Amino acid sequence: MKKIGFDNDLYLKLQSKHIQERISQFDNKLYLEFGGKLFDDHHASRVLPGFQPDSKLKMLLTLKDQVEVLIVISAGDIEKNKVRSDLGITYDVEVLRLIDAFRGVGLYVGSVIITQYTNQPSADAFKKHLEQLGINVALHYPIAGYPNSVSVIVSDEGYGKNDYVETTKPLVVVTAPGPGSGKMATCLSQLYHEHKHNVKAGYAKFETFPIWNLPLKHPVNLAYEAATADLNDINMIDPFHLEAYGETTVNYNRDVEIFPVLNAIFERIVGVSPYKSPTDMGVNMVGKCIVDNDVCIKASQDEIIRRYYQALVDQKKGYADEATINKIEIVMGQANVETSSRRCVKPALDKAELTDAPAMAIELNDGRIVTGKTTSLLGSASAAILNALKHLGNIDDQIPLISPSIIEPIQKLKVENLGNNNPRLHVDEILIALAISATTNPLSHLAMTQLEKLKGCEAHSSVILSDVDMNVFRKLGINLTCEPKYHTKKLYHK
């Protein structure tokens, strides 16, 4: 079992208490900008072993009766079909998923706010779709001179043009499918309108990373830089906090750069700013819940390497540029890590060279490494998964878990009836075949019971896997990296 470096129970207790205290500082109305992911925060769970992906949601549920959720999405992201990479779905679809998820646990979703709206056709279509589903939609518009023209921003020609969302709960959580959606601007626009309605609402920010009370170059904070390399976020000492309190804290460049403007906006809206620094705005208690620093350092170093491989693959697919790669390489140097530190890489490449075909290696949670090669029946990812299940269940490697009599009809169906060129079974197909075999084969059933043990394992492929296989690895909780090359020289890959 992997070691724990983070006390999740302590986090739930401290974080909910701290937010309650912040609400009480204002007129019982706080707009809380939620950075990062409220659901499925897998980055946090990878760099802080012990942090549960739904921890922030559980924390909010302790305040359930006081919470209203606003979901923000940029019209530009809708227009270009921006994708949430860890789930493989577009931002507009993620909005629907978030609404379902919030409602499923009893949290009230008040509205969806479309920001940077300039009559984009796809944004209009999404708005219409939401309204047909009975969801209130508000529109926010670009503001000339934003963010520096404070007099324009805090006026009827600025925030005043935006739709005002009437909220009913003391804590309004403003979240989004991803970064750059306009959460902060939405909070400030709402503050402007609230004060027009004589409600003295407040604003606070909940960003999990960078962690303000860890050192600037701590690997946990460096892993955040690697994760946001495409946004060019840079961790830095908060100069405003240092000047005001003589205390060194960490924030990131965008918050530090915008703070003087933000302070001026506060003063225009409220009369006086409640904060002396970007760090003051935050309510994050994550750094106080790290119980094993060494474990978190190692986990973060591993994450930086994974982010590097992901960036290389994204570049191959045309989603990332050289600047992103260079940024992560700098971060790797600061964190003192190399790709050779990832133990599953070399076995995968060695197997690929030996067999002259795609191969994969999986590092199990106990440190053992298993490999998979390409065969006439299976792709290397499918073979590696089966071999891993055998090792976990102490099943003889020579014993087949699935009879060829089950695999071959599936191959025939794929090629002759469904029009696939590749007869080899993908990971989802091999798992379905294994499930069928488990009804009559005790060893197949034993292998199926090992699936949960794959969560948290590390895997590396000598080639870029199909979207289907990547999605299954994601669902199994396996941390996958790939070499930035395709198996074939085709221009179209699916």
C-alpha cells in the first residue's frame, strides 16, 4: 500500500470551520471563488496522498444548508469545444455533469453564468439547451479596458451590464469546468449588484494550489506549475503579504498582478478593501493537513514527470506548444527529477524493443512491475492489464484467463460487422470478456476481484494509446503516461 501524507479528516474539520468564520466577517453573504476542481480533484489526490478526490465536496456538505452554487463557463470555451483533459469531455458537457453531481448530493445550483458573451452561436445554443432543461442562465459581457479601467468596470457600462443573479444562501460557491472561465469577475460583478441592492456581501478565494504556507519551490507547489504550464502560471512570493505582515507566503502571478486592481475595485464597490494581500483573500487550509512531508514530496515529483509526458503527447496531438514543454522541463530541474525516475518507463521501452511492437509496463502498488506485449488477440494495454490481475491474484502466468473461443467471436464482430480495422481487443472489451469468463471460470472470477487493486498503479506505454484505452485507465484509477509517438504513420488517429 502507498504511504499516506495527508490527513483528510483533519482537512474537512479545519476547512469548514475556516469558511464559516469568513462568512461571519461579512453581511452573512460570501461569494467564494472555488479554484481547481470541486469534484474529482485527482491532481490533489496524487500530490497529497490521502487527500480524497471529493474532499472539497464533502467539506461543502458540512455547510449544505448554507450553500448555493453558481457555475461559470466562458462563451469562448464553448465556441472552441474546450476539453477537460482528465475526463475527456468538453466544458459544456462538464457543466451538465456538475449540475447532476451537485444535485445528486443535495446542493442547490442557482444558475449557470456564460461569461465573455458576444453572441457566439454555440453559446446561444448552449443557453437555449440549459433553459429547456429548466436551468436559469445569466450572461456576462466583455468590459472595455478590463482589468485596468476601474472606473469603467465598476459602473453601469461595466459590471452593470451583466445579468444579476439573485442568490438566496449565505455561501455562494462560484465554480467552473476549468481555469480561465471568469470566476473572479463573476464574483466581483455579483458584489457590485449586491451592494446596489444594499447587501454588504463579501468575497473570498479558495485555491488548493499553490499552497500558501509551503515553500515557493516545494515540489507540491512545483507540481501545480507543471499542471498549469499551458496557462503560464508562475508561483511567487506574495509581496503584498510580506510588506503588510512581514510573513513569507506563496501565491501565483495572476493573483499578485491583479491584486492592486482588485483592491481598487473593492474600494469602489464597498468603500474599503477587506484585504491587504492576495493571501488574505484565501481560505485554504490544505497546507495545515500535511502529515508526512516526504511522502508528498515524492508524490509531487512523480506528478511532475507525468505532466511532462502528457505535455509531450499533447504536443504530438497539436494541443500544446514548445513553450509548455520548456516550462515543465524547467520545473523538472527545480524539482530535481528526470523521466528515468519513473520506474515503469524503461521496462515498457525494453519490451517494445524486444518484441518490435507496442508494449506497456505497469508498476503495482507493492512495487512489482508487470509488462504486456502486442499479440494477434490483444493490444499491449489489454495484455498488461490481464498480467497485472494475474500477479495481484497470484494466478499462474501461463494460465489463460479468457478462452480464445470467447475472444475470436468478438474480433470477428469488430472487423466484419462493426467495420474496425484493428481486430485486437481494447481494454474495455477484454474486461467485458473477462467478466463473461468469470461466470464459469473461478480463476477469471478471482482476477476480476483484483480490479480495485489497480487504483493508484503507474503505467507507461511505448506508444500513444487510443482514446478508448486511455479512458478505461482513467476510470480504473491507473496513472498512465505514453511515449509521444503513434503505432502507425497514419494522419488520423482515434
